Amino acid sequence: MELQSELLKSIWYAFTSLDMEKCGKVSKSQLKVLSHNLYTVLNIPHDPVALEEHFQDDDDGPVSKHGYMPYLNKYILAKVKEGAYDKETFDDLCWMMTMKKNYRPTSGQGGLLCSLRDCFKLFCLFNLLSEDHYPLIMIPQEVEYLMKKISTAMNQEWDGKPLEDLLSQDASVQEEGMSVWVFLDHMGAGRLLRVSNAGAFSLALDQVFFEMYHNVLKRGYMWKKGHVRRNWMERWFVLRPSFMAYYASEDLKDKKGEIPLDQYCVVEAIPDRDGKRCLFCVKTTSKTYEMSAADQRQRVEWTQALQTAVRLQGERKSSLHQELKLKRQVQREQSQRERSLSASSSRGNQSEEHTIQDLEKEKERQGQEIESIIQVKRMQPVYMYTYVPDCLPACVPQLRESMQAEMAEKEKEAEQQRKRIQELELTQQKLEAALNTEIQAHMEEEREVQEKLRKASIHVRHWNVQLNRLMKPIAPGGNALPCLSLSLL
């Protein structure tokens, strides 16, 4: 399924390039030509009968009523076999179909940085790192990852300012990501990476292309000891997760053999002998292969790269960079959840503070109201006692009864206010208890998240240590040697 989804990305570009009216429909004659080309480059036997039956004439427009995707899935993608076709030839077909109609480069101040061949490699790397939904886009984090890989391959320090300037000038790139044509335009104009030498950039891109696109963990010349003549011959080795092939030269025309790798393989250094130094061997279930690296540093890099391949086989993973892409995606999702949780906690704290403040204000207001009522009660009897006898002696009994009734009414109102305050205090206590419970739940959830992040960080550091050993091997003297190839964020 992973293979089909990756193939579908390039086929999507080829299909949309045939959609001249941008309506999602392509004429049947063009789809037939596209299908025949896909049969050829994917090394699938042609099935002209199924093709003609699927695209029968009907009244539903230029595309058959069955649509193209069912045919593509059933007769093409379902029949593709890993390793039965040349991946680069397939992507080159789709690139040539879409490039002619969509690629309109604009040069920067230093001229056009990328050749057409470089653009094809960037197109393939874009598809590898793009998000798994359509239309295909690459988010800024993945763009930064690729730029860092190319900078490391050029032996120069990563300068993130061009990318930061671009993101600050174009908010849509930050929010929506880049399409492949926007990406190629920015790359060609030098708006994503500072490059002083186009030749050095092309060589670095070629190295990253082999590493990521062709899934090559390492390649280079070494000496290998034969199994029959037992003599030493220099060979060009290409290491992938499932095997290490060796050729007569780096043009890959004369393949001499292949070392299968699985989880049971053992890689270890061996003492110098036969006039060769920096020796190591790869022990498989059937044979032991002896190799001699150019120097100590190369031996460390090769042994660590082989150990990475064995680890991937043990974990049943076919690609190191697919694994790294998935890890980066998981890390981004965890960071997003952490930010959301932090924002939610902040909003909860603010809401809690406002609720407590409102309760305190209401309590204070009720207290002031009760004080005023009590003060009125205290003043009224004295006033009536000193005033009534002098002015209205005949009405004293009636006034006393009226005053007592009014005092009873006021007392009743005061009692009601006290009950209301008690209810408010009880409500406040319940709210505070609920808020404390929620805060404890948030803190417990945050502790769980932190624990998961800590465990994930331990795993990431473990892999980083393993990969750093590959990227920054240790020389015999104990000094770290400069890394010329792989890089990890």
C-alpha cells in the first residue's frame, strides 16, 4: 500500500497535466496513452482488452462512467512489484509530462540555480517529503529538513535566514505549505538556500538524492576478499537496507555480486592481515564477507551504516527516511497537542480566576447590603423613640405596631440575605472543589504527556546517538572526524 501511494503521487501530476480545462476530466484517448506508458515503465504486461472495455463509449462525457481510478488501481497499481521496474524512469516519465506545462522558472540575482536535471531530483524529493493528501504540498518544517541535508552535503553551515524571510513575507506558505512549482521557483531563484557555487550545489543534491530517493545508506569504493581465489579486488559498494551490492566501478554497469542482509547478520571489525588494514566482516547465515575500508574513519562509517541496515531489517522497515519522516510527523503532532493542552490550561486558569473574583465581588456586595440594612435597623428605633413622643403622643401605639411590623419585615429580608450569602458561599465552595478537581486532572494529564514525551525523547536520543555515530565517526585517536554525508535534525 505504501508503494502504491508513492506511485500515485507522480501519476497525479501526469493526470493533472492532461487536464487542460482544469475540470478534473481527461479525454479517453489521452488516458489510454497514459495507461500504455505506465504499463511500459512499470514493467507490467499490457492488457488492451481490459483497457478498451473500461473506456467504452457512453453519454457521460470524455471519461468513462467507471472513472479512471478504479482502472488504475485494479489493472496497474495492484500489479506493481517492488524492484520489478526502474523507479527513476517512472518518475522521469511523469516529470516530463507535467514539467512542460507547469514549470516556469524565474531566476534570482545570481541567475538560475537549478538545472533541469536538478529540478527533476528536487521534484522526486518533494514527492517523498510531501504530505499524504491532495493537492500535494510540502510544509515548511520538511522544507527546512531538506535544506539542512543539502547544506550538510555541501559542507557548509545551515543558514535559515532565507527561509525565515520567505515565510515572513508570504504567510500563505507558513499556513498552507508549498506546491512543487512554488518550491522549484524559490529554489531556482535562491530564496531557500544560500549557494555560492552551482556546481557544488548540484553535487550535494546528487548525494542527497541517492541517499533519500534511492534509499542508499552509504556508497563508495572498498576492497573485497574473494571467496574462490581469495584475492583482494577493489569494488564499488552500494548499501541499501535489505542488501549491499558491489560493482566493478561506480557507473553500476557491471554488477559483481550482492550481500543479502537480515536481522541475523553480524558486522564486526577484524585485525589487519594480508597487507590490508581497516578490515571488517559481514557474517550472514550462509557466508562471511571480508572488506577493507580506505581508512579508519571509513571503516567506522561502513560498520555503523551496516548495523543501521540490520536494525531496519529486524524492525521490518524498508526505508530509513520513511521512518525518520514518520518520527518527525509524530513529534510535530505531540508538540501541537502539548501547545493545545497548554493553551487550554491557560484558558482554564483565566476562567477560574474570573469565577473566583466574581464570587468575591458578589459576596462583598451582599455583605455591604446587609451592613446597610443592619445600620438602618439600629438607627430607626432611636429616631422614632425620640421623635414620636414629642410630636404625636396619641399615635404612639399605632406607630409602635407599624414600626415593629416594619422591623420584622426588615429582619425577614436580612434573614433572606443571609441565606442567599450562605448559598453563594456553598456554591463557591463547590466551584472551587470542581476547579481543583479539574486542575488536578489537567496536571495528571500533563504529567502523562510529559512522561510520554520523556520516553519518546529517550528513544529519539537513542536513535540520534546511533545515527551520530554514523555521521560523526570516531578516529583511532579519539577525535571526532567531520561528517561528509548524512545529517539528522
